[in-house]
Amino acid sequence: MTFPMSTFAPVEEQLTYLKKGSAEIIRESDLRAKLEKSRATGKPLRVKLGMDPTAPDLHLGHTVVLRKLKHFQDLGHTAIFLIGDFTGMIGDPTGRSVTRPPLTREQIEENAETYKAQVFKILDPQKTVIDFNRRWMGQFSSDDFVRLMAKYTVSQLLEREDFHKRFQEEKPISVHELLYPLVQGYDSVALEADVELGGTDQKFNLLVGRELQRSYGQESQVVLTTPILEGLDGVQKMSKSLGNAIGIHEPPLEMYGKLMSISDEMMWRYYELLTDVQVAEIEKMKRETHPMQAKKDLARRIVADFHSPEAAVKAGEDWAKQFQKDEAPSSVELVRIPLQRVNAANSRGLEYEKSYFPLDDPKNEEIRLVWLNKILVEAGMSASGTEASRNIKANVVRVGDRTVNQMVMTILLDAEKVLRLGKKMKRFLIFEG
């Protein structure tokens, strides 16, 4: 096969882009040599990223390594997204203290279809090679498996941290789990990969691929690992089970709001791992851009990636209404509540005059005393008055731009207010009727 005259960027420029957000390159000298050869011949590198379709939805943590595959794609190299429909049935033992239950073929196929749609949020569908490792592993004979297993020893496999720990603790290790790194490694042989990508937790499996390629007479792939992204708490890795994740299918406003909640320090890590912004530009932003503006720009970029630029702009406007201008998006439900259901004036009269929360000017003739706990119930934000009272005392209820911790407050009739209970939000107005 012949290739056109090289249009690849200079090697140093490519390396700078590829090293951004990388944890480790094994070995950088090998990658440099491969890039130089690619530039000289015009032949793109074959860059592989494999993911087992073990869950139907991806979150931003999964996209860190996907974005690195995109960076290779941006530079003109061949991006191969490998769906592990065979390895998924084995179950990746990485980080597991017990044997992972294998998924059924039906679960694998269903999840694989969602993966194909989701990865194109980042990768160019016209330039991405989608492959499935069942294409070659499904044709493996028993002889092929014996030959593959002969290329690695049990002691080598037990060097893997999770296997070693389980062995020391006398916890079961199923034989099929020992096959996993060998099968993943053979994928690199089948695809003749020049580079394989993965999270830092995949390092052992990726290195097996390097060794197997040598055993099969191929040049060893370069291994490039990416960090594990911390979740919204800034401490533990992003995980839906830990409740600190941002799903790539979440609504724009929810995604935008979660990104605005991260710390300023974590924001720069997200810039590095979740955007295509160059390192020099990030450093310039650190020096010259106000953190709030930088965070808004980060949220806008990420929402635009997974939805659209228009959706990102609207999410930013709606977020500002909620949290900066103390307004609510028009899409937030408006609840109209009759005064008679929440009226407090007839309960204890003017003894509240000195103690109630002065939300509005009490001299205004349209001002009324109302029970806040009853408003929460009427708005459907608390199941009972008791629950509502407990939330009010816990200082988690806001009316307008103020936290209210008393049961009775003043309110202006027919005036729309924003009511918040934690993350719940509704618009409401009290009318005399």
C-alpha cells in the first residue's frame, strides 16, 4: 500500500500535544521513533483503544482516554476503537477483589450499540475504525488458545497487583480471569497496533500486549496511559456508584451546574484531561483569567462537546439565572398556591410581627404572613409538614436569595419567587383566592 506525501505536524509538536494529560508513555523514545517514521513515510500510526461494553452509559471519566485517542486522530493517525465484545464476556479483573460475573451475550450486544453512539460525541465517525475483538477471538481454536497461553507464565500473571493480592489472601481466582490480559494483549497482535491507550489501572494488560507482539514477530506497541479522573468531590475517582460522576448524556443544565460545582484547583485538571486546550493556553488562563470566568468557559466547552454550542450557551444563561441573578429558568415549574392554604396571620395574629422573617416590606398592604412549611408541602417539595419543618430547621430551604430557617415569613401576593430545597427548585406565587 502506498501513502501520500506526509502532511503530519513536526514530531516535537505532535509529542507536546500527545503528552498533555498523559500519565506515562512506555517508551517515549519509541513513540518519537514511530512518529518520525510515520512522518517520513506518510503512513499513519495505528492507535488502539479497547473498552469492554460492561455498562450502558459512559461518564466524563471514561472520556479522558477517548479524548487522547481523538488527539492522535487530530494529528492524522488511525484511531481504532475496539469494543471488547469477547473480553467483556470474560470480565476485566482489574481492581477486583472478587471474580466479576461474566455478562451475557445479549447484555454485551446491547451495551456495545450504545457505546458506538456515545464515542462519536468525541471521535470523528468518518475517520474512526470501529472493531470488535470477537471477530478474531471467536475464530480461535483450542490449539490457538494453547499456543497463546504458552507465551506467558502463571508467575508473570501473578505479578499483577490484584491477582497477587487475592492469591496472598487466599481468595479465589478463576482460570478464565487469567486469560483476560492474554486476550487483551492478543488484540494488539490482531490489529498490529503501533500504540495502545488505557487508564493507569490498565498498565499491566497494556504491557502484556507489548510482550505478545514481540512473541508473534511484531514491533512492540507504545503504551500511553492516562490518569484516572477524580469526581465532583475532587478525591475519589469518578464513579456513578459513588455519586460523583457526570454522565455524558445528562441534560445540559445539569452537566453545566455540576461542572460549576468543582473546586478551582480541580478545574485546571479538568481542563487538562477533558478539553483540547493546549498546555500553553491553560497556563496563560491560570495567570490572566478570573477563576469564575475560566470555570464557565470549561463548563461551556464540555457541554458543547456532548450537546451543542447552542445548548451550552443556554445552559450558561439558565445557570446564571439560578445562582447569580437569583432567578429561575422559565422551564422550572411554576406552582400557584391559594393564600388560604398557607395563611399564618389567622393562627397567632400579630405576635409574629417582631419575629417573622421579613422577606418583603411588611408595610405593603399586599404582604401576608404565611407558613413556609405548608408552602413546601403545597409545592410538592416535602411529603409532610413535619418533614418540611425539619428541612427548614436544617437551613436547607431558600426563598429568593435568602436561607429561611423560621416557619413563618412574609410574602407579597401574586409575586413570583424561587423556592429551593437542596438541589430541588420550583417557582411559586401566593394568590388570594
